[in-house]
Amino acid sequence: MKDEINSALSFREEASTIDVVPGKSLLSVKHVSKAFDDQWVLDNVSLDVEVGKTQVILGPSGSGKSTLLRCMNLLEPIDAGAIWFSGQEISAQLDRAHLVRRELSMVFQHFELFPHLNALENIMLAPTRIKGMSRVEAREKAMVLLEKVRIADKASLYPDQLSGGQQQRVAIARALAMEPKVMLFDEPTSALDPEMVKEVLDVMTSLSEAGMTSVVVTHEMAFAREAAQRVVFMEQGRIVEDVDKDAFFSGNVGERAQLFMSNML
Amino acid sequence: MSDALSIIAGYLVSWTFFEAALMTLALTLLAMLFGMLLGIIFALIQESRIKTLRGVVLIYLWLFRGTPVLLQIIFVFNVLPVFGIVLSGFVSGVIALSLNQGAYMTEIFRSGLQAVGKQQRIAGSALGMKQSQVMRFVVLPQALRIVVPPTGNQFMGMLKESALVSVIAVQELLLVADQTASANFRYLEALSTAAIYYLALTTIFMVIQTYIERWLAPRKHGAKVSWTQRLLRMTAQPRSSQ
Ligand SMILES: Nc1ncnc2c1ncn2[C@@H]1O[C@H](COP(=O)(O)OP(=O)(O)O)[C@@H](O)[C@H]1O
Ligand SMILES: [Mg+2]
């Protein structure tokens, strides 16, 4: 346990010398390919995520967006290429994958809160159990996070007592509790009733504005317009567009992306 | 009739019956303890990626679920001595019942583990947990809640099933009742006494199970399962008796 904490810390120290450089790519996907059962799901995908920026990934269902996110934090092994994070080739050190994932938090479409723990305990679990933070400190930090996602009054409720929007905000707080360098969102509002989408997007927007490096798979164009700096468009496992937000929304994109956009509106 | 009642009362407080009840309780608790240990180990093996071990567990399940528990008891008691392993009736009984119970507990624990979805495990991994930590902090706490009710049923089943070791002369409730009755032909009294002891024990188990379930789900006030349902559950056939 001790060693683990130490190596996690040293990982952060090594990292911190590199990731403070502004404009520098914090997370890079380099020529990554990935197959499921002989079917290429990612085909030579390259992507750079810059510090403090929000990168939105658009694309039709089945185009490989979720797979790309899961490859980024090493939940899926890749078949070719490399993933770099903070100047290290993390895809070459799979035995340290769990340490890397403490720096790259993930938010899921279906929230995936732990049903046996209440909101506060969901947030405290990882900091106390795997980071070795004291319960007192973890509780304090968790409460601050719950304030941040505007749900502090629900701290003692269990997931099945919360609405979808509330659960997703707790899930965001849980991800933030590990003090990650990057937040990965996989369609965080797709499973929500329409009236709850805004409360979650608002939290994500304020995170982006506060400079949290984020990769967001979403179909919410309004969010992309408001919060993103860059927009990526994927189709059939390939990145078709990777442009500045303004270029994307001024229609400065290829025909496939335009077709997709017109179907979205 | 008052004659019978006073004889029963006498039996109930007699050392002979009390000792027999303790024997039944000891058989039950030991067989369940070892059965649960085997169950959790074998369930984790079945969830693992080690093919050969999984095969071994499969054969074990096949053997112990596919043959009568009575045969298993007599087998351990009578066949092991042929290989030079001589065990007392009590030890033989505990071994046979534990091995049999282990097969059923493996299934119960495995369904508990499988009830915790893949996405929950991924969520744990995504927070930076190692596989063992995902198991410990995410999967097992949820699986535990799921396995408590069926495990409670197995406890009650085992209490009744333990009577089978009377065939290898272990002095448990049924055998003692039978011996007492055959000495004076007062079957009603002796068997009623045994029945009262069995009922007392199963009722205690039922109450303990209820408290464990409530303790595991402290926020859910009031028993979700009514006492009537619990009684019905208690009287259901144990899964392992043939
Ligand atoms: N675990 C898996 N096993 C097999 N095929 C998968 C798996 N996960 C995803 N796929 C396939 O990979 C393709 C891309 O899936 P996904 O990354 O989920 O797309 P998106 O998130 O863009 O909808 C789909 O064809 C899907 O069926
Ligand atoms: Mg997806």
C-alpha cells in the first residue's frame, strides 16, 4: 500500500514537470488502431488533448467514440499505436494502468454510482481506499465537491433515491475527487430525461471554464458551441475532422460532418 | 395427555436431548462455515481466467450435486478407511456435509458475483482501483447483500439435513430421539421434543438472518420480507436434499 502511494506520488511529480507547459499536449493518441473480433473499430486514430482545453468528440453511434475514450485510460488494450500522457508512453506500461487511471477520471453514460454507498461515500471511496486519504479530509473534500455540483443537500442519499441528473452530478464529483488531470465524459447526458440535461451540462461547462482538461463525447451541440475549444468528428473508426470549434461551427468542414450536423439539428 | 406433556418437558430439559441439540447445531455451523469457505473460493475460481482450476471446480460441482448427500456421508465414513483414513462419525459427517454444501454455496456466491454488472467493475477500474480492489470495494459488498437471503435458507436447510448423519451413528437430535423412543416406545414424546428443538433453532436462525439483512441495508426501514414469507421460506425444501 505504502509503495503504491509513493509510486502514485512520484508519477505525479514526474508528470508535473511536463504538464504545466501551456499549449502542450497533455494526452496524445498516436496512430492507434483497435479491433474487436477481426473488425477494426479504431483505424489509425491520432488526437492531441491540450492542457486546459475541452475537446468534444462527435460522431454517429458505433463510430468508435466510447472505445477511443476507453483506450485513452487503458481500459481497453490497443492493437497498434501508442497513448502518451504527461510525456510518458502509458500504453507501454500496462502494469501501471491503475495509477494512470487515477489521473484520467471517467464519467459514464449510465452514471455507474455504487448502489451500496450513499452520495458522499461514493465520492469518498477511492480517495480513502486507494489514495490513503484520511476519512475526515476525504469527507471535507467530498462536501466541497458536492457543493460544486450543486447537490450538497443530497449527500446522505443513495443512488436509487436520486434522479438521473443528480446521479450524474454525483458521478462527476466522484471522478473529480481523485483530482484528475483529465476528465473523460462518455455521453454523460444521453441517458437523461430532457429536463435534466441542462443541470449536468452546466456543471460540465463550469468545469471547462475553470480550465479542466476534458474530452467529451456528446451529441449536445449547444455544449460543444459553448464549452469546447476543439471539435473532433469520427466516423467508422476514423477521425474525419479535427478542427477549432469556430471553424467547425462556421461550416468549415467536410461533407460527412455537415451531413451529420444537419441530421442533428 | 398431560402425561405426555410432562414427559416432553422432562426431555426438553434433559442433558441427553440438550447435548444432541448442541451436536446438531455444531454439525450445522461447521458444515456451513466450511461450505461457505469452499463456496467463496470456488466461486472466485470460476470467475477467474485459470482454465485448469475452473475445470477442477466443475468436476467437483458435478460430483457433489449429482449424487445424494446421504451417499456422500456414508462414502466418507465407510470408504475412506479403506485408504487408511479412519475418521470419527462426527468428522466424517462434517466433511461430507461441508463438501456437499460447498457445491451449493459456490453457485450462490457465483450468482452474487455475476449480479454485479461489468460496468460497475469498469467504474471501479476507472477510479484507479486494481482488480483486487475492485473485487473488495465494489463487487463483494454488493454481492454480499445478494447472497444473504439464499445463504440463510441454506443454514436452515442444513439444520434439517444434518439429521442424515444419524446413519453413521452421530448422536444428533434425530438419532437420540429415536434411541430414546425405542427404549420405551414413547415415540410421540421423543420425536416431539426433537421437533421443538429443531423449530427453536430454525427460528433463531431466521431472526439472525433478518437482523443481518437489516444491518446490510440500514437505510431501508422495516423488513422487506414479511414474517409469513420468512416462515414459508423456512419450510421450503433445502436445495441440497434429494
Ligand atoms: N467489447 C466489445 N466487443 C466487441 N465489439 C465491440 C465492443 N465494444 C464496442 N464494440 C463495437 O465497436 C464499435 C464501436 O463501438 P463504440 O466505441 O461503442 O461506438 P460509439 O461509442 O461511437 O457508439 C461498434 O461496432 C461496437 O459494436
Ligand atoms: Mg458510445
